Amino acid sequence: MILRNVAVRHGRRALAAPLRRSWIRSLSSEIDAIEQSIKNELTETGSIEANLNQLKATRHFIPPLAGIKQYDEGVARDYYLQKSIKKHTAKLGSVITPHYEPYHVLQHPPAPKDVTLELLMASQAHLGHATSLWNPANQRYIYGIRQGIHIISLETTAAHLRRAAKVVEGVAYHGGLILFVGTRPGQDEAVIQASEMAKGCHLFERWIPGSITNGDQILPTHAVKALDEHDNEVPGFEHKFEKWKALKPDLVVCLNPLENYVLLHECGLNNIPTIGVIDTDADPTWVTYPIPANDDSLRCTQLIAAVLGKAGEQGQTKRLEAAKTGTITWFPPDNLGKPVTADDIKRAQEERLKQREAEDLKEYQRELKADMSSQKDSMLDRYAPELDEDGEEPLPGLEGEFDDVGDGGEGWAGEMRPFVMTESDFKKIDPQNGLSLSQEDLQEDGPEHSGLERFKFVEGLGETDEEEEDMLRQLTGWGADLDDDEDWQALKKNEAKEVARGKK
């Protein structure tokens, strides 16, 4: 295809050229052209060979170094001249003052004493909300109105910020736990850095309601460790921390109080002090130490978090320095106790085992004694009548044997004081049915009881022993203590009269 196109193109050119002129030129210069072409070929061949020989010769050529300068003196001279001019003219002109860099706050947080009004203004801390959204409680923090928005007094902001920094430093110095909270987008980095400097905790997500008031149920698996005055972990408290209650912060720093009202309310219920950034539309009574500033500006919240974190770092540094000199600025909980070693655990297990063996031995002796007593009672089947006051005749209604009297110890049979009830007595309780009492209906309760508590009566007469006692008291009309011998004798006389009256 390519050859055909070339032939067509060159064929058209050949046909377009005049035939006569080309024919004459070809006849007149045919011999000369051949001779000239031969000469040109010889010349070109010679030049190619010469070039090849020259390349072979220059391959091993090393230029001489003598007489050639290694560097240009002008470059070095210009360099030293520039240094001399810079040295003599460096102090001329204006002084370049430090300018505001937003990222510089996170990299190099300023100390509370380095906070200036210019820094606060550059951080947009003075800008409030629209005048229609203001909270009247913030009137003392407002400097004025500009284009429909409130302007916060930067002097008040600086004073409140330094006061809050003092509080954070004091809590950190005394070993308190500080919680930094910032749940708005973009506040997480500042919150994390501030908590790291103050050795506290941070929260940049949603607050879980009840984490303080019901922390034992919501935060049961969070690890707790014991530290000494040098912040070194102390072993031996693992068994105590298994059932340890959830820790509560000693101070809470909130960068956006409007979204964390539940957190601030829980802190108020548990008497936990709080620090918050209060804008013109927020309520300053929600927090303990308000900082009037713009909570919508990330630069402002980052600056406040950095200053408070730096204050916490200073407090921790002072605490560790005091610990090196032997001064401890905090006290452990009262229920923490001393660390438990492996020997203490082994000793406690041995004591617990001995105590359990002693309890088992006492229980076995008690059961053995009860079995022996029951066997002895079953062997004793004796006639135990109750005599009258003179000790001559048995009282009516109790003739016969008491099959289950029992031994009960020395002199027990003489101390048995049964209460005699007749048919007329039962009619007082249930006059329609008129229950009757026989010997089988009376059972003795035991030697350790006295008075009305010594007997159990017919089943169905009273649901409980207390009801039966009340019935007996209604029959006798006596409410005195029946344990007294005089009262009992009087009761017996009264009942003897009732029995005689019933027989009549």
C-alpha cells in the first residue's frame, strides 16, 4: 500500500515536469555528473575514516592539569562580599514583629501569663452572637454591640481564663483527675493534647448519660491502677480493683456547654467543679468557673484548651518536684489499704480454711447433740402429771401421760406450767361450735420457753402462735408478763376458779 502511494505521487511529479528541458539537461550533463559523483564518494569515504581514527585517538587522551585553575575566584569573592554587607547592614531598617500563626498554639501552647489581649482578639474570642439571642446573665461580660452582634470584653476573658488556669493547676498539683470535654467537630485534637499535658482524661464524642451518677453500671470494665507519688504503678491492688467503683473526675473542663447540659447537671449532683466556655447565648450558671469567649471559633477553643492544658502540666511538674523532696500533696482513699503480696494471699486463704473447718466442727457437734437428745427423749416415757397448789391432786384436764415430755435438764418437770382450758373457755372463742379439749390436744413446746409460749394448741384454732397467744390472753384477761412467778400463781388461781365455775 505504501509503495503504491509513493509511485503515484512521484509519477504525478514526473508527468507534470516539462519533458524537453529535462531531456536536454540529462544529455548535456550525463558524463560530468558521473565523474563528479565518483569524486564525491571518494571524498566522503576519506572523511569518515579520518573521523573514526580521531575518535580512537581521543578515547585515551588525558588533558594536562598544569596551568588550569580549579575554581573561579570571582564566585568566592562575591560570596564573602555578600556576607560582609549583610553583617554591617543587618541592624538597618524596620524590626519584624512576631505575627499570628493559628497552628502555633497547638505546637507551642502558651502559659497563662503569656495570654494577651492581642492573642485573644486574633483568636476571635471577642465575637459573640446576635443581640436577639443573648442571655441577660452575660451582661457583665459584654463590652458593646457592633453590627448587630455583641462584643465580649477581652479584659474580662483574660481575667477569667487566668483564674480557671489557677484552678486547673491547683487540682493537678493535688493529684486530682481532670476531664477535658469538647464534642464539636474539630475540637478533638485540642482536647486530646490538653488532657495529655495535664495527665487527665478526654472526651470528644457524645456524653453517655449516667456515666457519673450511674458509673458502676455504665463503666464497669474500665481499668483502674494505683500509682505512687512518683506516678509509678504499684502492684498488689488488682484484687481490690476488681469490684472498685468507677472513678469520678475532680474537675471537668467543657469547651461547648450548650451540647453537654446533661454532663454539667451530673457534675452538679455530685459536687464536681466545672469550667466552661460561655458565649453570649449560654447560661453562665451552668458551670462553676465561666470563661466568657466565643465557643463557635476553633481558634478560640484551641487557645483556651492549650492554656488550661499548660496550667495542668505546670501543676503536675510541681507535684513531682515536691515528691522528690518527700512532700506528698495528695492522700489515697481510706478503703484502699495496703498492697497485698503473694504471702498475704496465702496467709488469708489458710485463715479462711481454718475458720471454715472450725464452723464445720461446731455444726457437727450441734447436730450430734441434737441427735443424742432426741434419742434420750424417745427412751423416756414417763408419767408427768401437774399437781395443784398444795401438790396433792392433779389439775383437771391433764390426767394421763405426756408421751412427748422430754428430759429437758434437771428440775424441768417441776417447772412445767401448763395452761388448763375447759369447754366453757373454748365457747368464749367460738360459741357456735363449742370445741372440746382432750389430753391429746395439748403438746409441750420446750424447756427454753415460759408462760404462754410453752404450748401449741389444736391445729386450726390459730394460724400462728401469736394468734393463739392473743386468744389465751382474751380468755384470761391478763396482759402481764407470765414469766414472773407471782403473775403465774395469780393466773393459776384465776383459772382454778374458772374451772370450778364450769363444773358447777
